[in-house]
Amino acid sequence: MLEFLFHLSDVTVFALLSIIFIIFSIIAILLIKRHVPLKLRYKDNATIGITSSLISIIYGVLAGLMALYQINNLNYTADAVQQEANGVANLYRSSHWLQTDSRVNFQKTLLNYLGVVINKEWVQMQNAESITSEGEMLIDKLNEELIKYNMSNEKDKIIIPNLLDEIRHLYDAREARIKMSKAKLSSEIWIVMLIGTVLIIGINFLFGMNFYLHLINVISVALMASATLFLLITLDRPFQGEFMVGPDALESVQNYILKHGTQLERNG
């Protein structure tokens, strides 16, 4: 629902929402002024105020819960990306204990994995596309390299199981990241939020007061409602928009490997 909004800049989204709600409010106020007498509205101000307060409380609680849920999603996503980066870094450090040929192949595969995640999968997540299996195949390749590894001493019997455990952790972190790339509020929640937005603005049309004061009041509510929807939209997709979770942690590991992987560079 409202998918096109997630492809616009944050400034554009906020401006678009604000303009739509303000224009709607001005038109509605003019219609109310023409067709509903001020005296009729004025005598019911107390009832309208109570109803407005009730709607505002429900709307505020609902919006707050949704924002909290989205913030938790962003934090969980950032943790998953950090765990994935940690997994690659741990594999790289532990791989120095491998024999030369296996070490070089293992580290090359790690670098290829980082390249695929940063340069391909991140673009796919930003565009809400399905993630290809290339990264998973590279993890399988790491696993196969260790399975066929010739363990010649006691040290290998300790290192290889540890590396296999790290590969499983890397796979779990990758799956968590991919799962979060599909996280979003359901269309039912957006419908409820839009209904609440219309109600919280619309109830204020019925107040009986000075026209210009009434206009300022309704425009203020419209701006607050548009800001609330803007917040929910910007937080809704962890890998989309200007506040998305980026591949910084993975890029740091990639740069570290390229900088310190002298053996890899010599044989690359």
C-alpha cells in the first residue's frame, strides 16, 4: 500500500503529505463554514472536544506503538547486519590457521561474499526485490572447503569445527537480514492509520470558533497528522529510504581484509 512513497525522498514525502492534508483541510473548512451555521457548531463545542480528545488519544497510542515496533525492527536489522559482519571477520581471522592453498581459496570466497552482499544484495533490498542465491552458494562453498580439508594435526581438529560453527552463525545472520528486508507494516495497519488520520483532522472541522482561528487550528492538526504518517513511512522499511540500514559494518570488514590480506593479495 502506498508503495510509490517509499521511492521518494523524505523531503518530498513530507511536503506531499502536508500539502494534501492542508488543501483538504482548507476546502473542508470552507464547505463547513458555508453549510453548517456557526451557532449550531458553537453550542456543541464541549461534545466535539471530548470526542476529539478520545480520537486523539487512540490515534496517538496506535501511532506510538507502530513507531516503537518499527524502531525495534531497525535495531534488530542493524544487529543482524553487525552479526553478519562479525561472522565474516571471525572467519577471516581464524582462516589464518589453515594451510596456504586452503587459506587463500577460503579468503577469496569471503571477499567474493562481501562483494555480492554489498554490491548486489543491498541494491536488491533497496528495490524490494527478491534476494538471489549467489551469497548462499558462496557460504556453501566455504563449508565445502572445510569439509574436504585434510586435517593433519591436533590444531586442525580444533580450528575446523570452530570455523564450521562460524559459518553456521554467518548463515543465520544472513537469513535474519534477508527476513528483515521483507519487514513492513501490513496494509490493514495502514488503512487503520489513514482512517485515524482522517478522523483526527475531520473532527476539528466541527468546532464553532472564529474562522481564521479555526483554520489555523485545523491546519496545525493536519501538519501533525502528516508528520506522524511521515515518521511511520520513513521507519517502515529497514533497507529503503534515507534512514535505511547501510552496509557500513560489512564494508569495514571488506576494507580490513583488503588492507591486511597480504597473503591473499600476493596469490590473487
